[in-house]
Amino acid sequence: MRILILANNDIGLYKFRKELIYELLKHNEVYISLPYGPLVDNFTAAGCKFIETPVDRRGMNPITDFKLFIFYRKMIKSLKPEHVITYTIKPNIYGGIATMLYSTAAYHVNVTGLGTVFQNSNFIKSVVIWLYKISLIKSKNVFFENISNRDVFLKHGIVNIEKTKVLKGAGVNLDDFPLLKYPAENTVKFLFVGRIMKEKGIDELFQAMEELISEGYKCTLDVVGSFEEGYEHKVRELGTKDWFFFHGFQEDVLQFYQACHCEVLPSWHEGMANVNLEAASCGRPIITSDIPGCREAVVDGQSGFVFKVRDKDDLKSKMKTVIKMTKAEREKMGLVGRNHMIANFEKSQVVNMTLEKIKLMK
């Protein structure tokens, strides 16, 4: 069976979907359509056929997006896939419409998060809702990573509930993110992994850290990820402080989970925050926003803490609590988190649920 997978970048597809794709490869011919990145080579080595595709992830130029639709149309008409699986907003919309109009393939859409566009009431949001409605008319399945995201789609009449399935994110590979020995240092090392941007709650995190340091608390912050242009000056400024360590984008984050005492993600909105799943799998306590896509990874008060989104003072309070805990207490929290991942987020559970739903069960 010929399967076409549409995505917007190699990193997310490889880190979070490789297990599903490798299962599909066992009995199917799999094509992946996305911009080239170094991790594409891992897929082609495994047997995938790669089609380089010009997806502008963040741009909103209608001409560029129309060209993407034309590209998808030509590709789908030529390949004649029997199943099309899409990830993220542009492949979902333009790939979905192209499949609907020019193919008889069953297509399966993955809403990995709502993104910034759904946070505001404006013309762009209205256009996106309209486009999503069109793209999902003949979709076979629409997967969501949390119930709240699905409810937004239902509220706006974008999709019928019968087509929907809520997965527990992409799940976490317990072997890739094993239980790690807890560090013994007295200074508590907080870790943020993600893009340095406003919607990730980075302003609240930086402010909370600055106040904790000024109040005499012994802690540091490691930041792993690239930054938006508007944050370059702030990152450079903080780089002069002895409590701030910026590592940029890192393909392998395991060493940073190994070194930290607690992972912090103060995001404003998420589909399902994979960094929370990874950190918990490694046995690290989590402090994260009390929002859909973040709170699911935490047994509040037992494996970490949730705090009121965008509330710097509540975030700081939870960070203080972790600092004041003994090593044994923090380590116990991490073990609860690991067990929570084993019981609820193990990768094969998500892969099998997906395969069963799209009728490609191994």
C-alpha cells in the first residue's frame, strides 16, 4: 500500500513520529513530503522515499501558500497514494484540500496544536477556520493531542465528532528517555527546552528567575532552544549572569535532562508538550502551565506542579517549593512522573491506537 506523509519539518517528524513511520514501512511503501533537513537521511536509510517540499512554516503569504497547494496537487495526482497522513496546519489544510479534490485516498489529519492564530479573534483566524472546514470535509480521521483542542474545532463546526480521536500526544519512547540518576548538586538547576518566544511563557520564566536570584535562592536556569529575533538582546544580556546558561538548539537533549533537577515549561498553549513527557520519563519533576497539553504530564503535587498560565508569581512560588525540597523529595517526585509516563504515555500505545484507527494495524 502506498502511503504519503505530509509534514513541515524533519525534526518534529523524526523526534515524535519515527516509531509510527517505521511500523508503516514494514508492510507499505512510504513517501515523506517536507523541506529537507539532516534527519530526512534517517528516514531514507530506513526505506522512506523523500519528496522535497517548499513549506514555509511561519509565513502567511497567500501566494507562497497557493504555490504549496499546487505542489501538493501535482504530487498527489502523480503518486496516487492510498492513504495520506498530514501533520501541522499547512500540510493539514493545503494537503487536505488537494487530497480531497484530486485523489481517492483516505486521508488522516493530525492537529498537533492550535498555534497562535487561534488565540485571537481576527480576520486571519476566520480564514483559517474556513480553510480547515473545507480541508476536513472528506477526511477519514482527525487526531488531536488533547480534548480542549478538539472542543475548539467542534465549537467552530470545523469537524464532526465522529471523525475525531484524541491521542495522548505523540507519546514518549521510554527507551530513548530512560530513568536517569538524579543529580546531587545543592544548587537547583532548572531547565527550559523550547523555542524562546513570548507564547512559551519565557518572559514570566526570566522574570521569576531574576527575582529568585535577587532574593538569595540558589538556582540556575539552562535554556535549550533557538530564539525569536526579538529575544536576542535579552538572551545576550542574561548570558552575562552566572545563573543563566544558553545552549541554543540541540539535537540531543538527553544530557540536559540528565543534569537538571527540574524541567520548567510555562507555555501559553500546547497540543501536547513533548518536553514535559521526555523530562518526566527521565525522572525529573516538572513545573508547567495549568493548560491543556501541559497539565496532562503532571500528577500535581506528586510528580511536579502546575501553575496559573501567564502568572509569574505563581510560577515563582512553585519554583521556590522545588528549591526548598530535599534531594530525596525531588527524586521521589521524578519517580512518580516516570511511572505516570509508563502507565499513560508509552509510545507504542499511541502508535497502536493510530494504526488501528486508520485501519493499518500491523
